[in-house]
Amino acid sequence: MHTEIRNLLECHVVGPDGKPIGEVGQVYLNERTEEPEWVTVRTGFLGMRQPFVPLAGSRRTGHEIQVPFDRETVRGAPHIDVDGHLTAAEEMELYRYYGMGLSVPEQRTGGHDATL
């Protein structure tokens, strides 16, 4: 698992058209499965901004992760602090933004933990 996470941290993120979006900043795991579920993408000047993008629907080839969202969509994601933890509310906000079915049980009070 740690090797897989380290490999993700070395990846470039591209949109469905293959155009670059940025580089993976952090990897967030699903608490229940401990599988990578979200990554932050370093975008902009010096990679200061790190919007979250889901890994669902993405495809990894070598050192590249192709996500089903274009650069503008990723850059327009809600601002959520990269503090090592996604709350259930933050995660729901991201799921709504990306138009994805909610996979977070309503009664869950925890969040996702960042790794590395």
C-alpha cells in the first residue's frame, strides 16, 4: 500500500483530453477500505493551490493519472484546506461539486486521512 501511495505522489494529473492539470500533492485514503480515494493537485504558480479531485473514474498509466475532469473544473473545486483530514461535510461538498453519487454514509462523523 505504501508503495502504491508513493507512486501516486510521483504522478502528473491530466484531463480527459490529455492536457496537464498539475501534479499530485497529497493522497487521501478512504477510512473504511484504506484505498486511495482523493488526491490534491498542485496547480498554479508554484503549486500553492491544491484542489481535491476524486480518483473514481480515473486511469493511471505510468506516472500519469487521467481524471474525467478538465483543468477548469478541477481548479474551480471548492477550497478545502489540505490539513490531513477531510470531514464528512467537506467530502459531501466535493461529491456534489463533481456530480458524483454520494458514497459517504450520512451517519458517518469521521473523515478521510491524508497519507504522506
